[in-house]
Amino acid sequence: MTPFDDKPNGVPNSERRKYNVLRRRQIKIETEAWEKTVEEYRKLQREMCEKKLAPSLPYVKSLFLGWFEPLRDAIAKEQILQETEKRKAAYTVPHICLLPADKIAVIVMHKMMGLLMIGHEESCVRVVQAAMCIGEAIEHEVKIHRFLERTKRLQSIKNSKEITNEAAKKEQEILRKHVQELVRKKKLMEVQKLVTSEEDTKSWFPDSRAKLGSRLIGLLAESAYVQPPIDQLADSPPEIRPAFRHTYKTITSDLGSGRKVKRRYGVIQCDQLVHKGLDNTGKIPIESSPEEAIKGSTFLGQINSEEDEVLRDDDTSNEANYMMIPYVPMLIPPKVWKGYDIGGHLFLPSYVMRTHGAQQQQDAIKSTPKKQMGKVFEAMLKFLKTQVSLKAMLKFLKTQVSLKAKMKFLKTQVSLKAKMKFLNTQALDTLGRTKWRVNRRVLGVLERLWARGGNVAGLVDCTEVLIPERPQSEDATEIQKWRWSVVKAKKSNRERHAQRCDIELKLSVAQKLKDEEGFYYPHNLDFRGRAYPMHPHLNHLNSDLCRGILEFAEGRPLGKTGLRWLKIHLANLYGGGVKKLCYEERLTFVKNHLFDILDSAENPIDGKCWWLNAEDPFQCLAACINLSEALKSSSSHTIISYVPIHQDGSCNGLQHYAALGRDSLEAASVNLVTRERPADVYSEIAARVLNIIKLDSEKDLSTDPTALLAKILIDQVDRKLVKQTVMTSVYGVTYVGARDQIKRRLEEKGQITDDRLLFSASCYAAKVSAMLHQVGFLLDWI
């Protein structure tokens, strides 16, 4: 169903044509993503054969091109074995023959490198994770492949006019009667053959995905090789190494109270040359011009001749694009959710709940009666048509009347039961139909800062931490310190690499979408019922960077109240204690910094850069630009604003517990009680923690070991140190989790360099923080 099906006479033909064009583009994006990549490799291979020369390509893509043909041939050989030999069930690879070998090869390469790129382990990924991911990707593509094949057959039939609607209906009726007759005679095998085509939509079993993925990983490991640079002796054979190998890794988990558990699991580890290529992804060549860096920060090989120009593609110059999955935002509104796997994307598999492969959760939601799940799946149009005139409702809600008048209209037209049902059914669909677009001005600033090397406005530094050299001394203490410093430097470099990859992925999506009029995010739920966009990289629930370069595609005039809230929003984004002032004081803050705001909008990089001091710099810049436009206008209240204005609760978890426990003190600290100034529970708990630490610091060092830790921490306790621990305490954070949270904050401050002392200080601070809120007592009481 399209958005126009319910009102065929009220939509101009131009709008309908525009929607149909976008829908065709969306179908093409979802169904031809892998096919386009396969065709690209075929084209590059032809170029190589014709010119007898390898084209100049980015490093990762050059690896893919070298692996593509051997992996494709290995998969094709495996497909022949599966089809011709009667293999034992244990050695049968399910579903491997359902796609062409070249398409499977491309999916395996891209998925494996994508997992390595965003993985948390150094140059490796768990076998089970990789196998399930590849198996699921193959399953998704098989369904799309079958759909396209059916579409081609139907189109062929339609064009040749071999069958009419009446003939099709007659054939279906004959088939139905035949199936019923076979069922009556209990000839189940014949029935199974007849309805095999209906099984296409059913999901594969997890063990089938894992088995298929494992075999394909094995074929990749057997066929993919890398060769080091030519720096060997002329008479020595070239060194060729496997690009991937299977090994085992042991990880130690700290359960608290001195208990540790060691677990051993299989991993696929990539060669150092592959890891080096991935590590270069996201590094900016500082000496290059901003324009070159923006077009492709990791474009290691440059085009040197006109005949190679055909190989250049701005959409693929960024290596992050080569490992992108096709779950990009949609160009048209998502399908309405009507079932567990019915809704969201047009053809890409979409599930209403994120189960992360947990079969029990999948079975639970599938087995839930439809009547019970109706509150989630039923469509808004069905509700409206049964309650009130659809045309009148839509016409009225689109008018510029006040929200109060609209609510009064709803109250007079709709029963309470129906209204509650409406509110319960439309969460995901309403979120999915919100239209977004890229803020080009903010994106341009981000690209220039990233081209200069980052390390500003929350962007990760694009340079590496230097690995310290081994000391000349053989002193055991010095050697131990050196080893610790090497471990810390490597860990920091791994974290920077992961953050660079993350930014590259976000930028690649933004660059693809920046010229679109608008796009949509299909949403689904986690097991707690929280809604999240299905696209993982660039979305409005992500970091400040994402929120800053996204804005509503459909703006609204500011009006008098809108201009006021835009100023308050800007003050909140600047942070630094400003958002804890009363509204009038926040408005005064904006008034006092009008020159800085205007300068930030006009010269965001070469000016005073006031916006860079904000807690949320890119969102602050977007607000500065919008407010600048309004203030420069002769009629500021009529300026169209596209900026989302955020309003958030004060630690929602504590608010619920305070209300449940009727705790007036906690209620006041989380703004459940009216006050002149907003309360800040995090600052209050930080002040209490500081008081306890001050008392402990005055104790005798010889008798109380916490006195030393208290003296070290006394100048480091602030709101940021305790915020995450307090916020997650209501969600069941453990002592180990709280300790690690505080440890990360202390590491960011950088004042404690000794790792053992840092660990002890984190343990002490976590224990003190846990003492200062009543959640534990409330949980026991409840």
C-alpha cells in the first residue's frame, strides 16, 4: 500500500509520479546492491585483461579484486560437488547453490572485512559471529534473488500475453483442488513438492546459516592470499601468505570479588597486511588538500591517465563504502508494521524486534496470538476509517490550528478505548514516517575538519600514538613500565582506529544522501520495547556528529514560542552548567553571546569558533546557523526551522523509582517537584561523593588504605565522573560495570598514569558512588 492509496482523488499526478520514481529507486537500492558490486569487479577484471595492468585502486578494494576470482572459482567448485556427489549429511553445505558463485564471493569478502573493520578485537573476529553474519546475508540475498527471478518471469508472461487473469485464476483453482485431494489421500510428499515455492519466505534455521557461513569462511581462507612489498632478494621466491587463518583466543572475564573466568573461542585472524589496510581507513593524509581528503581520505592510488578515468567513482572512493551493508535510510516511507517480519523495508528482511539470533525470543514473538500483537501491528488508516471520516480527519490535522484545538477535536470524535489503541499502535510507524534530510552546511564544516586531521569537536585524532621504544636499561621495573606503556599505546591506537572507521561510515552515508530531498528511518524494537532506527550508522539517536548533520526535511515557521525554544535549545547544547539555569537565565546567556553565535554561523572554521567549546558542538553549530537566519530576518518569527528541539527527562529511571517509593527528596532531585531552577541529581551525588572523599582523605594513611586513594581523587570528582554510574544504577549495573565506567572517565582525565593505582582508585570511587542513592533499598522494598 502506498501513501496515496487511501486518497486517490486528492493527490496531484505530479506527486504520484514523484513517489513512484522514488519507489523504483528504493527497490533498485534494496535489490541490486550486491549485483552492482559483482558487475564492478567483472568490469575491473576486463580492464586488467585488456590493459594487462592492474588499475590504480584503493588498498582494500585492490585486495578484493585479487581475492574475487579465486574465491568465486572455489565456490563454483563447491557448488558442483554439492550438486553432483551424494555427500553425507554432516558434510552437506545447505543453500550454497541458491546464488551465483560470483555474488556469494562478493558478499563473503565484504561481510568479513566489514566485521574486521568495526570489530572490537584486534585484527580478528569470532568464527560464530562471522559465520552467522555471512549466512544471514546470503539468506537475505537469496530471497531477493528469488523475487527478481519471479518478477522477470511474470513480466515475460505479461509481455507475451501468454496468460490472462481468468486463466490464472482457473489454474490456481485447479491447483488448490489438487492439493486438497492429495491431502485427503495423505500423499504428503506430493503436497510438499507442490508447495515448495511457498517456503521461500520462511527463515532458515540458525544451524543452516552457521554451516553455510563456516564453509564459505573456509573457502575464503583457502583462496585469499596477500604478498608483502617487493623488498626481497631477486633470486628468492616471492613470499605469499594466507590473508586469513583460523586460530583460538582466550579471554579473561572479571566477575568481581576476585573471581575470574577464562574462555577460549575460535577466531578468524587477518594477516598484518590486511589489518594495515583496514587501519589506514579513516586516516587523513594531512599534507593533502581538503578537497582531496574529502573525496577519499583513504584513496591511496590516484588516477594518472585519461583512460583510467572510467575507474574513478566518487561514490566508491572512500573505502568505508566497500564494506557498507545495504541497510541505508529509505527514500520513501517504510511499510506499515503488520507482523514480525512484515513491515519496514520493501525487500530487505526487516523484523519488528531485535533478537540478535536468540531463537527463544523469535519463537516467543512469533507464537504470540495475533489479537494480542494487534496493538503493535494494526495500521492507523484502519483505526481512522472505523472511527471518523478519514478525509475530515486528515484535512483538519493539516490545518494550522493549535494543538489544544486538535486534541479537543479528537476527544469529541473518538472513544477513549479507540484513542488508547491508536496511541499504542502507531509508535513505530510514526517514527518511520518522519522525514529527515542532511544539513549540508554542517556536513561541509565536518568534512573540512575531518580533512585537517580531526582531534576537534569530538572527532578522533587521525594520527597514531607512538609506540615507546624499549629502554636501554635492563632494570625489571623499567621493563615492566615499558611493557605497560606499549600495551596502552596499542590499545589507544585500536580504539582510535575503531572510531575513525565509525566516522568514515557515517560520512559515507551522509555524502550519499546529501542531495536527496528527504529520507526515512524504519524503526524496530529491542527486547525492552525501546524503538531504534534499523540503520546503524547515521541516525538521529546516535552521537552529536549524527544529530548535528541531520535535520527535519519538513520545516515549520518558528513563531514566537519557537524562537524562544530555539534559544533555550542552543543554551542547553552549549552545556557547561548553562542548562541548569532557569529559562530566563538561559535566554540571557544567548543574548550575551549573540556576537559569538553570529560569528559561528558565518565563519565556523576561520572565525572565533565559539561553537567548538560546546558540549554538543555540531548540534550547537546547527542551532547557531538557524538562529542567525532568524535574527537577520526582518520577520524572524516566520523563518522556517528544520532543527529538532530536544526535550529530555532528568534520569528517567530514578524518576520512576522516586515516584514508586513516594520519596520526596529523590523526586525533587529529578525534577518531579516544581522548582525555580532545574535540579541536577548527578551534580548532587557528585557533591556527596566529594564530601565522603574529603573525609576519607583526612584519615591516617598507616591505618586506612583508602586515605591515599581519597587524596588522589579529591581533585577529580565532578559530575561527569559519576553520571554514567548513577544513570545505569537503576538498570541493574553491577559493581564491575560501575568500576569500569569510572575507570574510563579517570583515563580521560589523564591524571593517574599508573595502571594499578588507576584500578584501585576506580574500585574505591565505585563503592562510594553506590552508597549514595536509594535504588537498592527501593528494589528490595518493591
